[in-house]
Amino acid sequence: MSQTQTAVHEMIQSVGGYWSPHAGVVRLLEEVGEFSQELAAAPASRSSKVGAELADLWIISTCTANQFVVSVTDPPQDASAPAVSAKKREKREKQGQREKQDPQLLDELLDLLHWAGQIGRAVNYYDGPKTPRSLDDWVPLRTSVPQMHKALYRISANCGISLTNELDSKLDHVAVRDKGRFARAYDPSTAGALQDFAKLQADSPCLFSGVSRLWGAPDWDVDRSLAANVAELAPHLTRFAKAAPHEHLDGFVISVPGVAGRAPGAATMSDLARWFRSLLQALTEADELPNNSLSEDVRRPGWQFLFHRQRMFVSVFSPLYEASHSRHSSDHTFVMFQPEQSFTQHGVGCGQKSSPRIKERIRENFAQAGVPYSAELVDRRVEADLYLPERFPGDTEARWWSVDDRDVF
């Protein structure tokens, strides 16, 4: 995140966290209306209010960007040069004339409205009921939010407003005004699962671990059934599956305290395999689209788990693996769903010219960190064997795909 984007994130966290993306777009629409009203007002009142509305628009759109792990840049420092001199404005006021709108300013306002509409369109698909007729011309948030910000910068320059100063003032004001006003809310971009996963992520020898764009599931309640936990997280995984290909999200992380399925001291790999099979089965049943991916031959080369028709590579990390294993976790069981697009985005996979070189670098990094893994197992392309990999050659307990359907949780 940029400096100002980080400041927005910290301010939002201090007052209760992010609203749902849908609610954020409604708030954005409200602010667009208020901004248009202030822009149409007499110049004398503009000077004190337009800047505050511009700051609101920047902050609210940045909240949406943060929720979908989209990077935005800080406002340019030179975007405050007045387009109309103060002397000329004063003369018009004295003559009792209503200042005519600058045609360029109107064009910039129309551009602002266009990109705000594109933000609304994307969020209404990711977080709402609307499925677009086609995604061929899809405009992702990673395009529409920065473009909306550019329109804000041009408007601030035209009106002679320092957007940077307005943002600093607004962020300080809101942090004080709204402290304690809203209850703490869950959001996938700030989930506790990501905090649990952070150390494992930081220590990973993977080339892309440090730059991965991740979402996290709601807190797993060990006192509730697996089915109840899946029912709570499934809508968020659905939103992730919709957004990930367009916003370049890399993974959705589920965090379960200890060894999933059993108390840490009594757990076995067989228990974990049964629990994992039950998790995938419950997800196929919770999928709002038809999902028979587990009914297929899961050990067919190239098979992949599906959710909301997105191919997902699934990685399990567990305390049952030794520290020298690439899937070792010290105190939690993690399940990460990685959309196939994530590999392509990082230059890995079939048809990617850089794939062999990148794979070799990744293997070298793991070997140097003392956690080598079998390249032959990876190159075999039997993905089911990699979801919950064996602890040692011939580890039959890790074969989650061979668990009897009558023996799942």
C-alpha cells in the first residue's frame, strides 16, 4: 500500500473496520451526489466544501480498493494549481454573477461518474446478485479505482484544491469523530486467518509468498460443526472466486486452531485426511453453482478442485508435518485455495515460457531453506497428491481421496 492508502486502512480499522463492498458502493454514490451539489454551488462556498467532498470520494473508493487488495498511488503533490484566479472569482461574486461551469471541469465530472459506475458494476458482480451477460470487456477494480482517482486529481487541480491537505485533514477528523461508532466487522482482506498465516507466509521460501494478495475466511469455531463453519465461509469464498481472476487475488485462507479434526495430542494424519475430504465435500454442496468435481476421478492428471466453476489448487499446512517439510505449520491447520489464474499471473504453468526457470528457482529456494520437496511428484500433475502431500514416501494415511464416503465427518 502507498502511504495515504495505508493511512486510510489504519483509520478504517480504528473505527470498526470495513463495511461490505456493496455498502461501500452505496456510500460512494451518496458522496458523488454531495460532491456534485457542492460543485454546482456558488464559488464562495465551493472553496470550503468541495475539497472535503473530494477527500471523501478518494477515501471511500480506496476502501473498496483495499478490500480487494488493489494498489493505489498517493495523490500528486502538484495537483493544486488554481485554474481560475481568486481575483477573478471575487470580481464575479461582486458583480452578482453565478460562475459558469468550466467545460473542462464538466468533462472531468463526467469522467468521474463513468469510473464510479464501473466500480459499482464490478462490486455488484463480486458482492451482489448481478451476473454480467459477458465478462469479455470486464473492467476490474484495479483499473477503475485508479482511473477514478485520476479524475479526482484533475478536478482538484481545476478547482485550486490541494487534495493531499484535504485528505490529511479528513483522515484526522474521521478517526476522532467515528471512534467507537461502529462495531468491529469481519472482512476477508483483514481476517484473523491472515494474521495467523502471516508467519508461515513470511518464512516461506516461495518466490511469490511475500507479494501474494490473500483473503481470509471467518474465524473457525471449533465448537461448531464442520458444516456450520463451511456455511459461514462459503459466501465469502464465492465472492473470492468471482473476483480473483479479475483482481489478481492469489489465495483464500482457512485457519483452524491446532490439528483440524482432533485435539493436537490425539490427531493422526488419517484424521486430517478425513477432515479435509469432508471440507471439500461440504464446499461442493455449499457451492451455489452445480459442482461435481469430487465425483470425477480426482487422480486423473490435470484434475483440479472446482468452486463456483473456478479451478482451485488446494494446499494444506499442518503441525503433523515435520519442520523440514514444505507444508509444516507450527500451531494451526491452514487450507489455502489458490485459483489457477494465480499461477499464470506469476508466469508459472502450461504455456508460460518462463515457467521452467521460475520452477527451478523455487525448488532451489526450498532446498536452500532445508525444506526440499519432490519435483517428480509436482511434475506428475496429479494435483490430488499435492493437496495433502505425504509426510514420507509411501505415507498411505495422507490419501484423502481414498477415504470412504461413509467415513467422513
